[in-house]
Amino acid sequence: MMDELLAQFLIEARELIPEAVAALERLRLEPADKSQIDSAFRAVHTLKGSVALFDMAPAGRVLHAAEDLLDRARGGRVQLNAASSSTLLACMDRVDGWVDAIEANGRLPHDAGAIAARLVRRSGGAVENAEPEDPIQIVPTWVEAILDREPNAQRATSDMVAFRYVPDAACFFRGDDPLALVAAIPEMVVLTIQPLSPWPEIDVIDPFHCNIVLEGLSAAPMAAVQAALRVVGDQANYCAVPRQTDEISTASDAIRTFRVEERRIDNLVDHVGELAVVGNSLASIVVDAARTDVALAQRLRTFQAELDRGILAMQRSVIAVRLVPVGPAVRRLPRLVREIAEGLGKNVVFTIEGESTEVDKAIADTLFEPLLHLVRNALDHGIELPERRVAAGKPAQGSLRLRFTRSGEQLHVSLSDDGAGIDSARIKTIAIERGIISSEASALLDDGSATQLIFAPGFSTADQVTDVSGRGVGMDAVRRAVEAAGGRIEVESQVGAGSNMMLVLPLSAITTRLLVVVAGDDRYAIPFDRIAETATVTAGQIVPLGGGEALVLRNATVPLLHLSELVGRSRTASDRVRLVVTRMNTERVALAIDAFGERVDSMVRPVSGLLATVPGIAGTTLMGNGDVLLVLDPERLIG
Amino acid sequence: MSVRIANQIIVLEGRCRIEEAEMLLGYLLEDGDRLVDLSGCETMHSAVVQILMAAKPVISGRPIDPFLCAHILPLLETERSPSGGGPL
């Protein structure tokens, strides 16, 4: 129970903290922005409530101080400035760190109390002219329920009044008709009537016993609503619902969402994949049926087409379900950038653009580690110390920009800095020193290609291993992580002007079920959905036919091709021939292979470069042991 | 008479006052599957609405009064009600 509560809290905290941080970042630039103050206040206030449930009292004290300061700013009793916004930001960064600590160790670090006291003092210092605070207005739950029922976004355009009228049970005897009273309320937007206690069976119901609650929302002024219910004023409650600012209305108009465990979605993906395989096997049944009953085959074909459409639609929906915005995956970066930059004595503005770009959850999850490494690298080796920047004629404050964009089926992630850039001559020297490349080969490399050497295994440009980026993992680890996710990484750099790291990743990371086959000395993978059946026959069953070979398989003659020959190798002779039967249009074609390998669920990466021009190659896939296999498209291979 | 039976359908017409609630309940108790036609209904007392909400008969027809149409009819229409809503 506690664990569930904690898990819920972690999710919530990691939504609220970035919300507050984003608002505070903007307040640093524009300290009087009322909507940002509100937004930060709301996030801090909500978070404070949740924090109280866990053993993290220092976080509660820090949040209370931050909330207090923001509330005063809201009420106009104190003016925020860049310094107080920075203090608030420091509060949020600290709480963010503590949330991580709670997750990792179940408790706050020992110095939490002392740090909290310091932060509370800092926040308190800015509110010397303290006045007694106003009680915070809390929207009653009955109002929230009514607002939930409001179907349109009318609240965005006008102030409203929510009312709740609970007539007493004997009101009919006094001549009251609650509905008639409510009908007199002008500009009704929502009206609901619910039983006060559940309806009894109608054979025992007392028609003169009033058992209803009338609730609603009117766009009329409060006085007009109260006037309509004047005679029953003691049985009614009212609540003003102020017009919503744009910002809040976006939140309330947002599509309703609920959380689903990732595992359940993955199950769904698996089941849809299995269904696709079943759907594919229907194709061969249709062909078989056509031999004996044309009419039945026709009906089956229609049915098969519908099934295929349904499966395709399901696959698309499932892919869509797994899409998440990239923002939350990198939400910790801004804090880490501030911490790392501070540690290095560098002054850096970090911006993130395109946080709402949607990608597959699995891709989003793989982003953080490589990006953190790239960010560290940029802060450590890219952006110069302030005095050095000024000497080079640049602003003292460096800029680091992370940008997500979508391009077709790909996610482009670019991390650019305006630092020193990468000196390709130095890269070459180091690469030669470390035996990554010969000096002859290096002479042939242009600057752009030389720069890519930073991704070579064993390469590290750090002359001295620093605390920040020298951890024994180089850029090759980043490249490996990106490639494992089906992507690639490129670097562009200009000495003196900065560098740009570009990650290209697939938007979707749905795995494909593959069968590994052996032909000669090579292993290949074939997508399961391209395989109609597999079989093992004796060499004697194979007969020459025309210029080629064929065999009889389940009462039909099937042409036979050798996979080794299709990929440009010579075939190996064997008594037992293993077959993968695939489909070429509607005809079955058997591919002879030497052995069946394992079945794997793996991501198929589209091929690029030279391989893309080879017909019959659907992509490549990375095996668990690090081998890269070509994924074949049998149909195009045969054609 | 603003509540009557016609062809086994319970018809609510004109101004349906509190007295009608008891009669409506009586008709529904006799046969819970009877349709209730609201197409001639101008006003409805809370007690009448209450009976309709508790008994959940199939509703047919849209009341004349716009307030009833907009705010009360949606509360009464069950999944059994014909979607067209015209009088039978």
C-alpha cells in the first residue's frame, strides 16, 4: 500500500517540480508575470500536500517557505525579483534531489535539515514585510464534480456560479417544486438531478417524499442565481467559479487521461503482434481453399481483407498509445546542467525546445543517459570559462540548446553549444596516439570525418580526467546506446563557434518477431509475418523443374530457391533440406536454408547507405550478443 | 387529465403537477414496460421527474418546453429509449 502511494507520489512530484521550475525560469526573466506566479504557486502548493505523507519533513518546510513567498507575490504583497526567483528555483532543485533520494534510499540525506533551514531563511529574507496570510480558497468537491460535467469550454469565456440545492424531504408538502425554482435560474449551463439516497424499488417509493439533489452551473451573476433560489436559501449552497485564464482552461480542456501500467501496453503490443501472425497464416488457407472451392475462397478473401484492415488499425492504435512527450524524460536535465555548470565555474543558459514532441515510450526512456553524457561533455569541453569567452569576444554566458523535432518517422534531437568547438587536428593526433587510426589514414580524412572519431571506442579528448566527464565511458558508449535504440549520432563542429550533436532516432520502437536462419556461414533474420510455414524434407524430394528446382509440399508444387545463392554464396549439399516457405504474390516459394536458429523479438532498423540499395534487405537487427544480422525481405529477395 | 394511457403508452401532457406523480407511479407499477410519451409535456413537477428517474421507463418524444428538453430529458433517457425521440 505504502509502495503504491510512493510510486504515485514519485510520478506526481516529477510532474509538479518541472511545472514549478518552468514557471520560475520564466519569472527570473519577467518577475511580475502573474500567470507564472499562479502556476508556480499551484504546483508548489500541491506538492507540499503530497510531501506531507512521507518522511521528508525538511522538503515540507522548504516547500512551505516557497509557497509562502509565492502566495505573497500573488497577493501583490511582495515583488519577486531575479534573486528571489533564483532562491525559489534553488528550493525546487533541492526538493527534486530529495525526491530522487527518497526513491533511491527511502529517506532524505543527513544534511537535509540544515539545507532546509538555509533555504527557508533565504526565502524568508525576501519577505520581511510579512503580513498575516489569507486563507487559501479551496474549491469544494461538489463544485469540482459539477465542473467535471461541464461539457463545453464555456468557463473560459465567462464567470460562473455553481449551485447545489438539497431540498428537504418534506418540501413537496409545503408546496415547493424544486425543479420550478431551479428552472427560474437564468443562463443555466449545466443542470443535474441526482437522488440524495439511492432510489428505492418503485413498489415501495413514496411519491411525495423528496429525494433529489439539484446541482448546476449558471453563467448569470451570483445575485441573479441567489434571487431565483431566495425562498429556499437555507437549502442551497453557492460557489463563484471565476473565468479561467487561458492557461488553466487548456488544462481543463485537455483530453482526459489516466495512467496505465506500461506492462499492460506491452502485453497489448505482443497480442497484436501474435494476431498479425495468425492473420498472415490465413493467407495460405485462402490459397488452399481456392483449389477446391472458389466461392468459399472468395468469401474467405473478403474476410481476410477485413481482418487485415482491423489488425493494421490495431497496430496503429497501439503504436499511438505508446507515444509520450519527450519532456518528462529529460526533466532532470535543467537541474543537472545548473549543478554541473556551477561546479565547473561556468555560466550557462540551458534551453529545451520541442518538449511536447511525441515518441515511443521506449525511445523516450533511452534518451536521458546519452543526453546527460553529451550535456556533461558540452559543459566540460565545449563551453569555455567566462573569462576565456570574453577574451574570445563572446558573451560571458554560454548557451546550450536542446531541441527535439519530428521529421517523418524520425525524432531529431540536437544539442548545440556556442563553445570552443572541436579541433579536428587535435582529434586526429589523439586518434593516432591511441592507435585508433593510422597516420596515413588520418591524412585522408577531412575535418568533418575527423570529428566523428570522437565516437570511436577508446577515444577520450579529456587531457585530464575531470570529475564531470571522465568516468571511463566515452562518446562510444553514447553512440552504442543510441544505436541500440535504432538510431545514429552525428557531430558537426566549428572551431571557436561551437558544436552540434545530432541524434536521429526512430519514433516508434515496436519490436518485430524474427526467425534466425543459417545459410552457409552466415546468419540472417526473417520476419515471422513473412513466413507461411517451415518444413524439413529429404534431398530426394527435390526435383528439377524448368531451369530450377521444385518440390511437392502438401499436394502442391512449390518452386525451391537456395538462400545461399540468393545472397551470392554457393549452396552446401545436405541430405536433409530445411525450408522456409514464403509467399510471392499468392504463390508459395520455398527457400532452402542450412539450419533454423532462434526466434527473437527485436527492433528492425531501417538500412542506410550502401545496404539500402541492395534489394531484399528489410533492415538490420541487433542481437543480444551484439551481433548485427541482416533482416531479409524474402519477397523482394526472390523477386 | 395530464397523465393518461393511450394504446398502452403513458402520455404526459400539458402541465404535469404533483398529483400526477402518484397516478404515473400507479401506471408504471401495473406494467413497468410501458412507454412514457413526453411530446405534449409543458412543465413537470419535481415529484413527476423523481418517479421517472426511479422507474426508468422508456421515454419517447421530446417535451415542448426547451428547459425540459435541454436539462431534464437527458436525465431521463435511458439506453432503452429510442434514439429518434419522435412520438410513437
